[in-house]
Amino acid sequence: MALAGLGVGIIVGLTGMGGGALMTPILVLLFHVNPVAAISSDLAASAVMKPFGGAVHARRGTVNWRLVGWLCAGSVPSAFLGVLLLRLLGDDENVQHIVKLSLGAALLLAAGGMILKAWAARRNGDGPPAEITVKPVPTLLIGVMGGLVVGLTSVGSGSLIIVALLALYPRLRANDLVGTDLVQAVPLVTAAALGHAFFGDLHLDIAGAVMLGSIPGVLIGSRISSRAPGGLVRSALIIVLLASSLKLFDLPTQVVGAVTGAAAMVAIVLGVTGRLRQRSDKNAEEPLREPVSV
């Protein structure tokens, strides 16, 4: 579990998201942890891990603090509500199955969020931050829905809320999206973790093992993020999210393998095509050298 936490922490440090979307299905599928216990343990680990990434973005100035305030105003109380709804549903097998299906759906949305993040990065580039006008009520509603999903599934503090922010604030840079979401995720996942701890769902041994690996992992990922090829990491994360979601839907292993294999082939083709296009554009921009006369 500590090694799994290390890998997930590195991915969070590299991409700014993927903690709950990866760690919870790993605990459920690989270590056969009860879904509710996996959700609560992952939330506790994320509450400790998220501040490291948020602090980096805060120092770099890639955080919109007004957006953070309105998001937290909605997400923190709704995270408690999500935990309460999960407890009201009960702990029998039917409820656990519903939680697994909900988690699978959330992972599909998370994969879509990663794709939108890549699109925004290519569309907006790394120029100066765009001036945006904060819309309080829609932003508050995004926080409410995001917090509810996080309380129920532990997924959404990264990818899902970014999807909604992209739709509401299309001019916001990708770096600002990630930084703002990481900072608002700190009180959000903390509230959800405290809610699970209050109801006795938190397993300290599982959470401790995940923290043991995830904290150094997120520090390593943050240090090498400037050198790592972001497109490659993002593509790998999308494929893992897709495979995890399909497996949580109890689809046959052959179907999961075929779909993820096709997704990997598409990612490879797009990566090679993009690299060739960049190379051709660079060659076209280079001025022709004039012959030197002797």
C-alpha cells in the first residue's frame, strides 16, 4: 500500500490531480479493501498530501483566491452531507455495489477532466493570467456538487471540479485551474475525512500506509514536474482511470483490456503525430542559411 501511495503521490505531483481517482480503485481492486473503507482512508491520506501541491502553486501565484473561497463555501458542508448520505444507505452488499458503480462513473468523468485539461493547456498556453470575473452563485454550486461527490466516492476534488471550472471560466489558464483546485481541495477532503472518521469508517492502518508513500511521492513528483513530458503522464493517467472505471463496472477482463489497449494506441498515435507536427513547425520557422562566399 505504501508503494502504491508512492506511485499515486508522484502522479499527483506531476499532474496536479489523480489522487482519489487512482488510490481508491487501487485499494478496492488490488488490495480488496471494502469500498467505504477505501474511500475514507484515501480521503485521510489526501488531506495530508494535498497541501504540499497547494503550497507550491500558492508560492508561484497560480491560485485564484476568490474562486477558492466560493468553492469551499459550497464544498465543505456538502462533503459532510455526502458522508451522511453514504452512511444512511447502509453497509450491505447492495450499497457497496452502488458505491462501486458511483466510483466508476466518477472515474469516467475524471478521465474526461484530464482530456479537457490537456485541451485547455494547448488552447491557452502558458501566457500571462487572464483577467476573469468571478461568478459567485455558479461557483458555489460547483463546490456543492463537487463536495457531494467527494463525500460519496473520494473522487472529484481534482478532476471533476476542474471540468466544471473549465466550462464556467474558459479563459482561466491550466496552471491556474490546477492551483486553485488543489488549494480548495485541502479543506474539502479534510471535511470529508473528518466525516468518515466521525462515523467510524476510517481505518488508520490503511490511511497510514498510504500516507507513508504518498507524501514523499508528491514531493518527488513536484520536483520533476518541470522535466517530465506532461503529455505522456497525462495519457498514462487517462488510460489508468479508464481501466479502473471499467473494472469497477464489473466488465469482463477481456473487454477492459481491449478498450484500454485501443486507448493506448490512440494516445501513441496522437503523441507521435503531435511530435512530428512540432518538428515540422520548428523546421519551417528556422531561417534558411545563406551560402558563405570565399
